[in-house]
Amino acid sequence: MFLYNTLTNRKEELQKSRKPIKLFVCGPTVYDYSHIGHGRTYIAFDTFVRYARSQGYKISYLQNITDVDDKIIKRAAEKGVSALSLARTFTRAHFDDMKKLGVISVTKYAPATKFIPQIVKQVETLVARGYAYKISDGYYFDISKFKEYGKLSKRTVLQAEDAISRVDENAEKRNKGDFCLWKFYKPGEPSWNTRLGKGRPGWHIEDTAISEHFYGPQYDIHGGGIDLKFPHHEAEIAQQEAASGKKPFVRIWMHTGFLLINNEKMSKSLGNFLTIRDFLKKHSALILRYLVLLHHYRSPFNYTETTIEQAENGLQNLRLTLERLRFIEHSSKAKKSFEIKEFITAADRDFYRAMDDDFNTPEAVAALFKLITPLQNKLWLLSGAQAKELSRFLLKKLELLGIAFITSPAPLKARTLLKQREKLRGNQQFIQADGLRKKLSALGFTVEDTPLGPFLWRTNQI
Ligand code: AMP
């Protein structure tokens, strides 16, 4: 499997080994409900891990939770609640949302507040090695001391100084782009009494303290949204490589593109977001997963009603094909009229080729449609065994993408209506038969008259 490495700007091979591949993905800052932009990033990594594991890669998947941070403190003050309790509430909500989205591959979640001793130790190491210094409001990382600062984002230190989003301000700093490692206590803020003094961690240090604790100073893959490349991931490289003297800190950097709304990043701070909860009030989790997979993980895409509709139609199409195949599989009239083996073999090859080429899920999905679209009008000409083979193939591939349809048999009432309709049709009572078709439709079922007999399917079920 090859992955695009943002550090080298090349696709690089992910080697299998007996030891697990160590993956770390930045978790959310928990001051509000997670939105579908977060959903995009976490679904993409979840699917990547599921797929890689299914192909024999052992993967340990670690994710932090930023549960102490300026944004959390600000929101808590606005709401008149404690910052830590606000963070707890939204951590729980995030886990709940991830469960609903079927994000099941994370091995370990690590909230920053549970790793204060590790954070303090890493800051002390940076001070001892001459990379960190103390001023009136905390400890800072001196970016001019780390000669390779900017190697991930391809910025010089000077350029880095221009982009100071989420890099802390203080006139006493040695360089404008220096970022805070430890913030001294201010009234009303959560704090810990430590050897560094009473205070709380800066944003970037939690990730390297956590990853060093679980993985040591070097590991295989680091992931997150593209917004984190600078300064967050740049700061992580500086911290860990400065602290350990070993490089590279991480071998492969994977960055997801944004989920956009009107061409702007969906984000909590811009307020243009749709929470996962609100999305799930209208649509199923499967639709969001499928929508995410219809786009390459590195490409940005706009969330619109049209894209949702397209995703819905695609899924409906897949589900209907599977239901038709099941019907054929159980029909005694089904007979083989043409061969499909070579088409399945080609789709199989295209599917894996796409997935192994930088996890190209849209191409992989396209391989499935390339197989089923030309067959749609000829499905009834397949034998039961062929239908079974095709259906198994599709189910397996969809499982690899984390897509499982929940199907339930039609209720007795619908099956009885269908039998009565058949009887009426047999007696040439077509007007009455059509009345029963309408009744079935009101129950949410569509009847399709096929060469193998009437096929009943649930009209809207995803
Ligand atoms: P945050 O809570 O803002 O720190 O974000 C947590 C993770 O979600 C990071 O990896 C972000 O890059 C990612 N993320 C946030 N917003 C979006 C978005 N609109 N599209 C894709 N990923 C996002």
C-alpha cells in the first residue's frame, strides 16, 4: 500500500511488519459538539485503518483529546461553567457521535489532562536542551533554535512568524512565531501545580507528550486535517525532535482535505457548521460515510444538498442491486445466460489497485459501479449461483469501506398483499391489482415485475 507523505510530497510504501504500525491522529478540541467536518476526517482515518487491518497490516491507532485549551476556557466562561466540566461533556458527546458514525478503529483515546506529568517532563527536557525559555506568562519554544522549523509546511522561520494563528502572543517572546509550551495560571483557568509552576499545557505539547508516552520518540504515521499542518504539526516535529535528538519524529504525515460549506472550511470558530447530531436527525450515518468516501481523503469538497442527494442515490443503487441479487439467488427460474466472472475479476483488481494507491476510495467505489451499472438491465439473466457470487463480491468490498446495509424481510402484511396482487393479475384483474400495488407503495414498498416474478423492495431504506 502506498500513501502520500505530506513531508516528502511523494507516495511512499507502507511496509507490513510483525510489530504494529503506530498511528497517531489529532483528536478534537472539545468545546462544542463535533461537526460533520470532524466527521469527515475521523471517518476517513477510520476507513483507512479498517482497510489496512483487513489487508494484514497491524495498526495501533492513538488519538488525543484536547480537553484543556484557550477555546474551551473562553466557551466555559461564556456559559458560566467550569472549563473541565465543559470539556467532559463534549468529550462524551464526541464519543457518542463517533459511535453513531461507526468509527470503531481507534485503539486508545488519550485526553490531555490525563498526561500532565508527561507534558511537564517534556517541557523540562526542552528547557534542559536549550530549546525552551521562560517569560512572565509561561514557557515558550524558541523556533530559531530548531534549524529545521518549517520542513513540513515548507516555510522559513520568518514565514512561520507571519502565521501566528493559535501561536500565543507575548511581547517578551524571542521570536514572533515562538509557541507556548506551558501557560502560567490565570484566575478562573484550570491549573495543575507542577515543577514548572502552577499552570496548564500549551496546545502543541500534549500530542508529543502523549505520543512519546505510548510510542516513544519516533513512530510511523501522523494524521490530521490539513489545517493542522502549520503551526500544529510543525510545532510537534520541533518539540519531539528537539527533545529526543532523533529524527524523523514521524515517517509519514497524512492530511485530510476540508469539508467545505460554500467553499469555506466548516468550522466551529466560523460558526458555519452542521453538527453530527443535527445531520443524523435528517440522514443516516451511512450517507455521511459514503459521502466522505466518494471524495479522495486529501481533496476538499463542498457539502451541499445536491452532494447529499448524490450520495443517497448511489447508496440506494447499491442496496437495490444487492436486494435484486438476493431475489435472483432464491429464484428457481434464474438461469445463466452470459458470463460475469471476468468482470468481477477486473473490478476486484481495480478496487484494490485504487485502495492501495494512496487510499483512493472514490476510484474504488467507481470500480464497483463500473461493474454493476452495465449489468443493471441484464441482472435477471443471471443464475442463482452468479447472483450469489456477485453479491458476495459487493458485500465484501462494501464491508472493507465500512458500509453495511441493514436489511429486514418485508412484513407479513406486505407479503400477503403481494400474493393477493399476483392472484388478481393471474385473473386478469389488473385494475384491482394496481390498487394493491398502491397499497404496498403506501407501506413503503415498491413492486417490480421481473422475468423471474414480482420483486418487492423497500423504497427508502438506507
Ligand atoms: P479541532 O477540534 O478543530 O481541533 O479539529 C479536530 C480535527 O478535525 C482536526 O484534525 C481538524 O483538522 C479536523 N477538522 C476540523 N474541521 C474540519 C473540516 N471542516 N473538514 C475536515 N476536517 C476538519
